[in-house]
Amino acid sequence: PDRSGTKVTRVIPEGTRVKVEVLNATDTRGLARTAAAVLRDAGFDVVFFGNTPERHDSSVVRDRSSHPAWASLAAGVLTPARTEVRADSGRLVDLTILIGGRWRPPAEPLRP
């Protein structure tokens, strides 16, 4: 499909499911929802988005399932971001992404 005008490229191969939760680590309303849409465009399966009491200037991608390449792909979509390993099989997600205050969504065409 023609997706001209969008700035997000799919980075997850078709048929691969990378489950992520996206948490807003700022006081800016709606940032997790916006980041979730960007990540979905990039091929990530966003299963939850919401807020966290943690506060970060830069975004943090936490690898929960020992897939550092997936964490690096997400960090590339959400530049500037850093990755860290925090294995947690109880969370049932591959990545936890904390959106920091320096993240800016890609430019998009105006939608009516």
C-alpha cells in the first residue's frame, strides 16, 4: 500500500510479533498514545499504553524477553532513546517503553 506522507518505516518483519507496552514518563498528556501509534506503524504490537510515575528526559526501552535486537529497533524508532535489559517474564510483554520528554513524534500530513 502507498503510505506516502508518513515518516515511519516498518522495522519488524511480517509474521513477527513483538508485544510492547508504552508508558508516558512525562507530564505531557497523550504522549503514550501518540508513541503507540508510531510504534504500530513500525510493526510493533502495542498491547497497552498508559502512564507511569517514573519521569525520564530521554525515552527508555526495557528488554523484558532477552531480545536486544527488538529493543534496538524500538529505540531507533523513538530516537533519542536508550535500551536496558530488565528481564521480567511476568509482564507478558517483550518490551516496556517509557516515553521521555525529549521525544518528538514524526511529522505527519494533516488529516481531515
